Amino acid sequence: MSSLPRRAKAQVQTVVSKDEFSSLSELSSASEEDDKEDSAWEPQKKVPRSRKQPAPKESKPKRVPRVKKSTPQMSDGTEGISVKEELNSPVAIADIDLEDRKSKLNTVQTLKPAKTKRKNSAQSFSAQRTKKLKVEETSKAGTLEGGSNITETPSTSTMWEGACKKEENEDDFAFGQTPLKKMKTEMCPQGQPVKFPANASNIKEEVEMNWDIVQVLSERTNIELWVCANIIRLFNDDNTIPFIVRYRKELINNLDADSLREVRQTLEELRAVAKKVHSTIQKIKKEGKMSECLLKTLLNCKTFEELEHVSAPYKTGSKGTKAQRAKQLGLEGAARTLLENPGALNLLSYVRPDVKGLSALQDIETGVQHILADMIAKDKDTLDFIRKLCQNRYICIQSSLAKVSSKKVNEKDVDKFLLYQNFSCNIRNIQHHQILAINRGENLKILTVKVNISDGVKNEFCRWCIQNRWRPRGFARPELMKILHNSLDDSFKRLIYPLLCREFRAKLTSDAEKESVMMFGRNLRHLLLTSPVPGRTLMGVDPGYKHGCKLAIISPTSQILHTDVVYLHCGQGFREAEKIKRLLLNFNCSTVVIGNGTACRETEAYFADLIMKNYFAPLDVVYCIISEAGASIYSVSPEANKEMPGLDPNLRSAVSIARRVQDPLAELVKIEPKHIGVGMYQHDVSQTLLKATLDSVVEECVSFVGVDINICSEVLLRHIAGLNANRAKNIIEWREQNGPFINREQLKKVKGLGPKSFQQCAGFIRINQDYIRTFCSQQTESSGQIQGVVTSSAGVEVTNEKQGKKKSKTTMNVLLKPNPLDQTCIHPESYDIAMRFLSSIGGTVCEIGKPEMQQKINSFLEKEGIEKVAERLQTTVHTLQVIIDGLSQPESFDFRTDFDKPDFKRSIVCLEDLQVGTVLTGKVENATLFGIFVDIGVGRSGLIPIRNVTEAKLSKTKRRRSLGLGPGERVEVQVLNIDIPRSRITLDLIRVL
């Protein structure tokens, strides 16, 4: 949330009620520094392990002592709760007053909302003091400038986490405001979702408008108000989409990543409009043209089109509108009198024979008409009525061939728009790809486009205006009523109709662009999450004619074993076959990966023929065809040069093709997403939106798959949520200087990786335990300097500093011992809950990922039920489910195994072999808004029209919002039509395999 100036604090505090405080504080995240501060932060040097909470001078309550570690006990409000501290994290105990102590005891008991009267607070506390109960605080107390304390709801995920590092000066806080001097904090994440009352869902934005951003966001995205409020707060606190989707499900009502991206884009649009409105207001004020009515109209604008409509006359260099010129002649009073007191209006009194524009009665009537038309066109109620009217009426968009000379336009381009040369469609039924096609035709000057609003809409609008909104207050003479009627006609035709057309076109284009980008994102996700083919030696083939086919053989660990060039299509095919056979036998390689570029089909036929003749015996060789989009661009990139120095760029592309099968995600992240070739109209849409969405999809895929931090590349690492190029580089440098990471806690030692970055990335980073065990055993043998070792409940060892170093406090350092939870998707903030869950089911960390762990979890949940277990552990069901998944998944678990593998083949089918009615299996190559392209192995992709992709044909797991299929999915199809001259195959979807 944007910070407010210091002088605004007192005002904000008086406006906001206590209810708003309590509801907002549940979702308010701990503050963090910006990237600049983040990159300069070095935890061990500059930030101590814990900070004291500054206490008011007038009251210094005693610090509550820490209790011994024990299993937490559920209790009512009169009993204390003892809590096990988080691993490796000292517990900071806040100084609190009477009301806060009672409030926090109630807060710990989540899922049972307590509405205890405040008057009992002091009595309960005195009883507690009598019993000398020991309470460890789990949430922060934020002290306002006015002296009142606000309790922040503890996280459902970190209910038992060690307290966060406290802000140094809490007097710098005001409601909805970040501290003026930010200090590094570890994250106290959000509490369970709360449906806010209407007055509490309002979120203070940097620039205030006459509309509520949460309300408008909810209307545009069809998402509940309380969810929108939560999402805004989460984004304001710089949380990434992967982190929110996996670890904050309860706050977003289980929305998926695509929905979150849509909300974020809409939110950015609304903020951009608000910012532009306020800059426009400042410009108009400088020119001295601002009026109260204009200010109100500007603050009502929700879109750029509305803002443009209202502000156009006030732009510098504008000649002014007809209405402005009439106002300069002094006719505004006449126009207002016509509406408010028509009986007193005498237009003849305004006649000035020597003044241009006032010389005749006709000129005066025209001037009054222009002023009234302008007032009507800028009135909010009038525009709201016409928009609502249009929603229920038939409005169509029409396109036709533009009247241009044949010299200016290419004939082939004209043929591409044959479907749209005499096109008409209701704007409510038009498809997104049709809008993009029409827009492209219009930009190329091939098509002319117009929006057609029926006369019935205009007639009903004028009738409503005369009878309701613009009815004169009193009897108006017929000549005055005629002016009013003419004003309405003029306003509709000259001002309102063009505005509506712009709004309709802008809305249709915006929606089409968003859907196109979302479709690109969905395709990219499917491609990135293609199941890897590990453990195989692969031969990558980049086909070619004149320059030969480039070969690269890579090991199961992606190392380049051999590169070569063979000329298969220049009459030397038989001689080259011997070389290929020798290479395959020498490296025991039985899988060939062929790129789908030039000479792909000839190369495929060559290998298929040799395989059918059993030429490579005793090897059972299979091949697959993979998209090579972007491989040539990558092969000449600095990244490829750094990774494969000295290797010819043509051979690098063959290596890239092979690696795309071995680990698609790790290889495809090296290529700019828009070059991967799974989009539609990507050159016509907003490039900013496209890049932001695709980068977000890559981040989501890499994060959800997770990376082994000790073996992953820098390129892969920079796509993890919370990391960027600099932080990834620093991690790799730390790894090279200090050896492998032993546990996630060591990430905090990396320069530039502060608490916020750690919180966002930690859950997506894996540490392979077998690799670490080997390393640790070597370290233990070589170093005998370990003393005073104490093992925590999660298996992380800590040791006291040598007593020779005179320090005021004993410092706890993480010793090089692995934590088995670091190999799972469980976030470090939930480690303590995971350990208590393990003790509840009688399991140990050594059993993580083993069948016996799964059995223990299943039997325990059958008896207790996941809701009751979550309540007992005082967390949410979503957080507990992540913990269960992390504990039960095998050590090398990769959820991409649920996705489709490449289609390995031994023979091919030709286009001429196909017949109508033939049933085939194929793999989706690309999905567009008008249909699905499927590779059925005949050299040309077939098209399943979008009308043939129905919900009934999709399995339950595939039924998504778009009813879409993505690249890599295997389908069973039937041939409906074959057009050999145009090489077009029309298919029908039978089912998804």
C-alpha cells in the first residue's frame, strides 16, 4: 500500500474505525524494503537476530518468561497456551497492555471466533497473573501514534513461528501506511480469510477517486469483494503469484494463477486511470479552467475512453469545442435558465448585431443548443442510462472491404481477410479472434469497421431525457422545447454515439487481447510442464538440406558427449547411415529427437525407414519430433555462448533440441517466451501485457516444479518467485565460494536476499538430501571443531559460539546439518506445524516420502478428519494439505510426471494415406481461440474447430474455464475433411487421452 505523507497520519486515524483496524490488520503484512535496500542487506553483519520491542515510558509491564517446549493445548480464554518456538528462531516476547494480552489469547484460538466483551479483559488478565501463566506471543502489537494498540492476527501458517523482527520505531506507523523508515522484517503472513463488512473493505489508494477500487475490481472480474480486498493487500505487500497461489489459498478463496493475473492486470488498469485523472486535474487547474462540476466528472471516470471524452476540450493546443466557444460568448446562463426557469428566458435579449455568433436569434439558439448538448454528453446519470440501455439492445459490429487502390495493398493480404469483407455480428456474440482479425485488417487499411446502434436506442434515450433527466422545471414554450430536442439529437449523434463506439471497440479489443495473452500463457504452461524424459542418452537432430543435419548426443545429465554434421538429403544418405549407427552404438543411445523445422519430414522418413529395416540392431531405436521454435535465436545468444563456449551455433541448436525432451522446463526458460511459437496474434497485442503475463507463467511453472539449488543453472534460478537476475547471480556465487547449500536457512546469508525475498522463494527451493548427506559426511570427517551441539526437533543442529568471544548474548548459528523438510514443498514458516503434525501421527523426518508415512497419514486422517486436525494444530486446511503433500511425496517427486510425454514413434503416415472417418491419436501443437492444432504425424497439423471442443469430451481433470487443450496433450481424433491442394485437415475431438 502506498505510503501517505506524515502530516496525514492524524487525519487518517480519526477517519478509520476500530472495526476497520481489526479487519485490515489481519491481512496487513510486515513491511519490507524495496529492491535497492534489499540488495544491500547482509543479515549477519547489519541486522541482529532479534530486536527489543520499544515500550512506552509510562508503563513497563514485566517481560513474560519463555516456557519449555511442549505440545500446544487447546483452551478457553482463561487458560494460557504454551507454544513450541520455530526452528532456529529466537522468540521475541512483546510488551503488551491488559487489553492486548486478552486479545491475543483469543486470537490464538482460531476457527472459534470469540466475541468477548472488553470489560472482562482486565479481570481475565488479573486471574492470569494470579495463576502466573506463561504465554509466548505469536503476533505483533502495532502501536498507533495516538497510543491505541492494534493486534494483528497471527498467520495460520506461522501461528507458532518465532516472532518477527520488530520495527524499531512504531511511532512511525499510521493506518494504511508503511513506516517512514523501513527496517528489515521477517514475514508474519496473513491470517485466515475474513469477509469484511462493507466499510472495512475500502482500501486507501495513492490517488482517491469517486469510486471504490475494490468494488469496481469485483464487478469487472466477477470475484467476491472480500477476495478482491485480500488480493489487493497481498499485491501491495509485494507477494508473488506463485507464493499466493500455493501458500495463501485461504485468502484468495482458492483462485488459480490465471485468475490472479487477470485481477492484477485489471487493478493496474484502474490505478493507471486514477493516476492519469489526477495528472489531468492538475494540468487543468494550472490553466485556471477547473470547475466543481468538471472536477466531479473527472473523478467519476473509470476508463481511459471516458477520461479522453471529458478532458479533450481542455487539452493544450485545442481550439475548444463548440460548447466552449458558446460559453465564451456568454450563453451558458441562457442554457441553464432554459432548464431551471424557462418562463423567464428571453433569447432576443442576447442578440448583439456587431458580435460574431450573437448577431442573429438563430446563432443564439445554436449556441444554447451546443452548450446543452455538451452538458448532456458529460452527465454521469445520462451516460449510465445509455450504457445500460445498450446492454439490453442489439448492437452489431460491421466490417467491409475498404475502398483503396490495389497499388497500396497486397492482393495476398486482401485474400486473408475474405471472411471479413462483408461481416456483421452482435457485439455480445463476436469471438475474440474475430475482433483481432478485424483490427488487423483495419490497421492494414484493408477493412473499414463501424459499430451500428439501432434508431430504437436513440429514440428511447431521447424520450427518457425529455421526460426525466433533462425535463425543464416549468412550462417551456414550443420554440424552447425545439432547442432542447435539437440539443438531444446533436448530443447523441455528435458526442454520445462516438463515445459509445470507442468504448465498445476498446472493450472488445481489450478483452480479445487479454484472452489472446491468457491463451498464450496457457499454451506456454503446458509446454513448460511437459513431462521430462530423464535417464536417457539422447541424439538431437537439427534437420537441414544444403548445410546438412546437425547432430548432438547428450548424456542423461545433459552433458554434451559428441557433435557432428551428416548430409542425409544430398545423395549420401546410405554412407551417412553407417556413421549414425556407429554413434548410436558407441554411446548406447536409442532415442532420436528431431526438430520440426526445414527438412523435418524428410529426416523423419529417413530415420523411420532405417528403424523399420531394423538397421540399428541390437538397439531398439525410437524417435520423436519436437518444436524447435526459438532454438536458432537461443543458439546465438550470449547465454548459449557462456554455456557452450567455442561450439558452432548450428550445433548448439541440436543440443537445445535434445535437451527440450530431457528437461523441457530447464531448456525453454532460456528462450524469450514469445519466440516459443505457441501464441496467436502475439504481434497485435500489448507487448507490455504479453511480456508480463508470459514472464509470470514461466515464474509460476519454475516455482511449482521447484529447483534443486545445488545443481540448477543461474537462468533457471532467476525465474523462481522472489528472485531476480542479481539475486540468482549472488546465490550461484555464494555456492561457488562456500560449497553447496546444506539447508534453506543458509539462503539468508546470501547478499541481497532479505526476509521478504526469502519468504517468497524458500518454499520453491529444494535441497537434495542424498547429495547433502554425502557432503556432510565428508565435512564431519575433515573437521573436528564442532562443540556443544544441540539438535532441534526438525533435525537442524545449532551450536554455541566459543566462550572466548565475549558477547552480550549467546548467538545461535546454524551448523552444517541438513533439514529433511528442505526437500519438500513445505514452507519454512510451517515447519513447526509440520513437526507437531508428525508427532501427532507418530512419524519421524526419516520417513518423509516413504510408503509408511503415507499409511500413517491416511489412517490418522480417517480417524480425525482433516478439519479437526487443522483446528487442533491451529492452522488452515489449505496449509495442512500442503504439509501433508510435502510429507507424503517421494524425495524426487516431480508433478510433471502427470503431464504428457513426447510421442515416440517408429514409423510415419503420409497425408495421402488419410481417409475421412479415420480415427487417429495425436498431440496438441498449439491452441488458439478458434481451434486446436493437432500433430497427427502426417507432416501437416490438423485443426479441431473450437465448436468441436465441448465439456463432455474433456475428462474432469481437463475441464477448465476455457474448455481449452494445451500443447503436449494427447488426444484421439476423427478425420472430418481433407483438403489436399490447400493441405488442410479438419478433425473432430473424440476424447482426451
